[in-house]
Amino acid sequence: MTASVNVLLLYPKFQAGSFWNYKDTCELVGAKYPAPPLGLITVAAMLPAHWTSRLVDRNTGELSREDLAWADVVFTGGMLPQQPDTLEILEICRAAGKPTVVGGPDVTSSPGHYADADFRVIGEAEGVLERFVEAFERGERSGTFEAEKFKADVTTTPVPRFDLLNFDDYVQVNVQYSRGCPFTCEFCDIIELYGRKPRTKTNDQILAELQALYDLGYRGHVDFVDDNLIGNKKAVKQFLPELIAWQNAHGRPFELSTEASLNLADDDALLTMMQQAGFFIVFIGIESPDPDVLNATRKKQNTRRDIAASVHKVYEAGIMVIGGFIVGFDEESDQVADEIAGLIEEAAIPVAMTGLLYALPTTQLTRRLEAQGRLHAEFDIADPADGGDQCTSGLNFETLRPRAQILSDFRKVIARVYAPDAFFARLRDVVARLDMSGPNGDAFHARLGSDLKKLGKLVWSITRHHPEHRGHLWRMIAYTLRTNPRAFNPMLQMVALYVHLGPFSRTVLAHIDAQIAQIETGTWQQPALAAAE
């Protein structure tokens, strides 16, 4: 009989200062972190039945001596912002004599940083994890297992081990329908990690994942973590009718969110299906309103439209838009701050994730900068001293415009769009535009109890513990009830996000001010450059 193996799934901390961690927002609803580690619980489902898994998410809890003592092997790894804690985990496990397996996007992009891991799984786990299991059971205690790029068959991916999660720890739970994106944006690593031909799970697969969540008693927000849900429009259009039917048959237990490209606005039928399925938020990478920038960075799909009108079209389907913007492209002008802030205001995007350009490992951008002799030598090392994400770290290369000027323009955007009056003005605008005549505006559904509890907790927590937002909150409530009462839920969720984003924006401004001061006083040291190959 094959011996049992105890697997400790140890999810590293994200760096603390991040647009995406929504710390204060999580506290409002009694959660500890926005989302759980979908990758690790998916890997857990791929392991043999006689391997026993235990999950510790370092973003929501502490690693105990008992957990480490229990483990025969530790699985860890994640994204670039998790790199410092992943390396710390490797040190902890080495000191305890526990073999480690590291995987995920960062080890795939920068495997050299993880030479201290006993095992490295590079690429997608499907099709390669089995080789690791066989090696481990043969007694091997080191090795590298590299998957062939873009060949993983996601139709073989099992239902993630949602049973390992404590749902109360998280604001939302994640599922994944597809991997890959058909576009060629120069700065994006998705096409390098997962390819340009989106691979989708079967309809039955993804419905089985939703059923598993439902059977475990989960009700609420489910995020489709696809980097572009509509990358394969033909497949998603065949899937959405079945998703609509499943949601209706189960009393619409889930409100859904995802990421999609802006050409979503071109397809009325697709928008209607997403609305009927219960999608209430979509993240769209807009990056810049400047056609020269978009063409140069190979985001040409955004040049073929009126961006603000496209965002408004999504609002007409009752779906909120979170927008992504980037400052620091070579081709941008000294008007970039007014152009980006002006578009955010015109499009009425309350939550606009504006960051500094960051050259990610393996991207076309990184290869070009390296060839030009402009890439910083330590471009792929996450330094905790720099902050937490691309809002406070970035520009890991020699810029064409003066660095201080780019930072100043970035600062202007953040200061302008996250001033309280500006944020709530955009929120009033979007509440007026949202067409909530579809399912998203219907309060009677299977998640009603959890929604009411969450909304009540939000209103109470903001009123009681965040007096600086109290006036804006109650004015927004009055405005929404007067003009579009069915938009109450998405409005309140945007207010909850601002409880994090308002203070976070001030933290970003302080970081950027310090960087500008270093440049102006001559105390900023120019990083060494990577040698061009």
C-alpha cells in the first residue's frame, strides 16, 4: 500500500501596500483578505487521493509549528508581489528540514530566484504535476519539472478543493474558465505565460465548480479570474446560456465579476448574456487615451473606439467598470495627467487602477528595454522597501521623459481622481447611467440573506468607524434611492472600496513625493542596468 503524504499548502503574503488588497474594505465586511489562493487549491485537487492536504494562507492566518511539524512536504509560490514572502517560506522550511515545492507565475518567469527550493514546477501544473508525484514517491527530494508552454489541457483540470477554504476569511471566491488572451499588448505577461490562444474548460466543468461552491453553502461574490473572459467569444457565448440557466435554477446564488477587453462593448448580445448571468463588475484594461501610446504598446484594439462611450455601453447593461491605466510609456506626452484623469471623469469610472509602467519578466517590453540597454539589472526582484505594487514601485527601467516628470504626472492623476469630491461625483454619474432592469437589480435571490448582512455591516461600519466618509455615504444613499434604487448594492460596494482607496491614495502620494524629492535633491541612486544580450 502506498504511504500517505501530508501536503501543507502554504500561500505567501502579498506585499502590504497594494491597490488590490482592500484591507480596510475587508474589515468592513468582517473578512481578512479579498480572495483565496485558487492556484493552490486547484493543485491540491490534482494530488493522489492518499495525499492529504492542509491549507495555510499567510494573508489570513499564521503558520503554526504544528502545521509545519505535520507536513511531509510544503507547496508554495505565487506572483511577483509575493516573492519576498515566498523566499522567507523557503528559509523557514529549510530550517525545519521540510522539502519544498514552489510553483506559480513568478517561478515560471524568474526560476533563478528560487534555486533554494527543493522542487520547482515551471509552467502550468496540468500534465507536469504527475511527474513530480511519481518522483517524490520514488524517494527523490529535488528536481525541476517544466511543462511545455501553452499545452496544458484545462479540460482535465479537476474541481478545486474549495472545502479547504474558510469562506468567512474572504470577500469573494474565485473560479477560472479560460487561460490566455488573443491580444499582443507589449507590457503584458499573460500571453507569455498562457499563450494567445485562449483555452477554455468545458461548460460542465465550470458548472461543477459552481455547484461545489453551492453545495458547501457559499453564497455571494464569485470572481472569474480569467485575464480576458471574452478572449474566445465563441466559447463564452456557448457557455453563458448554460450559466444563466444554472443561476436561475439555483435562485441566483452568486454575483459575478471578471476581466475583459474593451471590445466587450461592441457586442450587444454578449453584454446582455453577461447581464442575465449576473456579472455586475468587469475590470477593463484601458491603459491610456492616447492613440500613439496604444499603437506603440500594441493595444490597438482600444484605438478603434470612443473609450468613454464604450464604458457607458457597459453601464447600460447594468455592469460596473473598474478601469486600468498606466503612466510611464515612452510615447506619452507631458499632457498625460490631464488626459488620463479627464478620461476617467468623462467615462465615469469610480475605481480607476492607475499604476506606473512595470517591465515584467519575459514580456516583449522587457526584451525591448534590455536590447536598448535601458532595463534595470534587478528589474524582476520585488523590493519590500519600494511599497507593494505598481502604484508605488515601477519604472524599473531608464525612462525617455525625465523620471521626476513622469512621477509628478502620475501623482497628479492619483490626487485628482481620488479626491473625495471627485470620486463621489463619478459614482453619482455611474449610478445615474446603470441600467439595473436585469437580474443585477433584483433584490430577491438565494444570496439575499448574505447580501443584507453584508450591506448592513457596511453601512454600520462606515457610519460608526469612518466618520470622514459618513457624509458622502449618506448623501450617496439618498441620491441612489431617489434616482436609481436598484443600483443600491453596486453603489455601496464602490463606497466600500473607497474606504480602502481613499487612504491608500494618500499613501501612494507620500511614496511618490519621497521619490521625487530624492531625484530633485540628487540622493536617488541610478540602478545598475542589465547587460543587453
